[in-house]
Amino acid sequence: MQTEKTRPLPLIAAEMRRLMLEAVYRAASGHIGGSLSIAELLAVLYWRELRIDPKNPGDPGRDRMVLSKGHCSPALYAALAMRGYFPVEDLNGFRRIDSYLSGHVEMRHVPGVDMSAGSLGQGFSAAIGMALASILDNKDLRVYVILGDGELQEGQIWEAAMSASHYKLDNLVVIVDNNDLQISGRLENVLSPYPIGKKFEAFGFHVVEIDGHDLNQIESAFTRARAVNCKPSCIVAKTIKGKGVSFMENNAGWHGSPPNVEQYEAARDELDAVIAVLEKEAKENA
């Protein structure tokens, strides 16, 4: 029998994308492209990797997950709702003035959000503070932080990376969503952070470069990070912006644009078709 922790990850990622799309469409606002690109990463984190309890979101012994690219709140909110932190129906209020689900991730009102974020670069520093504090307090917990690749253009990122290495934070895992697009276009045409992996290696990180949509590679990368001692880890995840919706993929125009009715219906139909196939496979393998 399938439990929440053993549900098929491809199905979880697809359902998550469907919820992201619905939230952004209803709000007529939101960052859909970079949210779609991290569905598999969040599926592995929240259904396999993180030591968490949705019934006790404030547990001091829980692992922490910081979405430093905080504008991609549709992705994190979808994951948290699906894991039971709050009702899935509440996603319908995304970005509404009378809702607690604001456009950037916010920790005061949203159960399961470990750090508010929006100003790029700052979430990484907060994650380092969490990791260092847990070591000083002798707490056995791990801290994960997702960075956008465009976010690497912030100088604060590299000051933070230097600190993480200096303090030998082996309980810290940085995940770079390397979808190669930001609001202004291709990274190399705006301000290239490449080679990302080698830069983090130079700053003293254990680095793994993976396909960020390959669930086996993601799980393996987290397993390898757990075995590292005396240095932080960085997983450079090569992803596709807008992943899962054909006309949104690899298109910088979908960084922060909501779909219109026709686009929403086309995207909905694509995602529903994928979900139907995955649900059938899950039933057959149950």
C-alpha cells in the first residue's frame, strides 16, 4: 500500500506543477517559469529527504529548507499544501490581499516556510546562520537552500559561500536551480556566473552536477552530500525553465508572466494528460 512517503515522485512533481499553474492563473500574477523548474527537486526534498512533520511545523529539531529565490513561491506553496501543512484549497487565494499566501515566500503566516525571502541572495545567508547555529547548539539537523542561477550574480552569495566553507558547515546543502534563464534573458548575455560548479569548488564546497529533473540523480546527490564531512555541499541542478508545459519551456518570457485563458487551458490539458498516465501507472504498480 502506498503511503505519503512512498507515493511515486513523478506523479507528485506533476501534481505540484498543476497546482502552481492554477495558483498563478487565478491570481493573474506570479512567477511560473522558475517554479516549474524545481518541481522534482521539491518532490525529493519534501517526500524523501527532509526530516519534517507537517503536523508540527515549528519542531526545533526539524530540517530546514530555505527557498532563497523567494519569488518562486508557487512551487514551495504547492509542495507544502500537498504535504499537509495547509489546505490545498488555500492556494486559490495566492497573491490575494485577503490571503496569507503572498507572492514571495513568507514565514510569519505560512506554515512550513522556514525563511521569508524575496531580496535575492539573502536567503542563502539566513540558511548559513541556521546551519551554524545548529552546530553551536549541538542539534542534529540539516539545512537546504535553493538558489536561482541568476541569483548567483549577487555579491552576497559569494560572501555567504566563503563563510559556509570557513565554518565547515557540512550540514548545509546548496541547490542551484540552473535553468539558464532570468527575467532579462540568458545568463551569459546578462552577467555570466559560469562555471558554477568550479566556482563553488573554489570556495571550498563539495560539488555534484546533475540533471535537475532526474529523480534518481537528485536522490543520489543528497545521499552523497550526507556523507561529506567538514565542508558544505553544492548541487548544481541543470533544469529547464517552464518544465512540463511545452510552450513555456526555455522561454524567458515566462519568468514572471501569468497565462491568459487560452494559454492556461493548453497548459492545463498538457499537465492533466501527464497526470492521468502517471496515475494509471501508480495504480498498476500499487
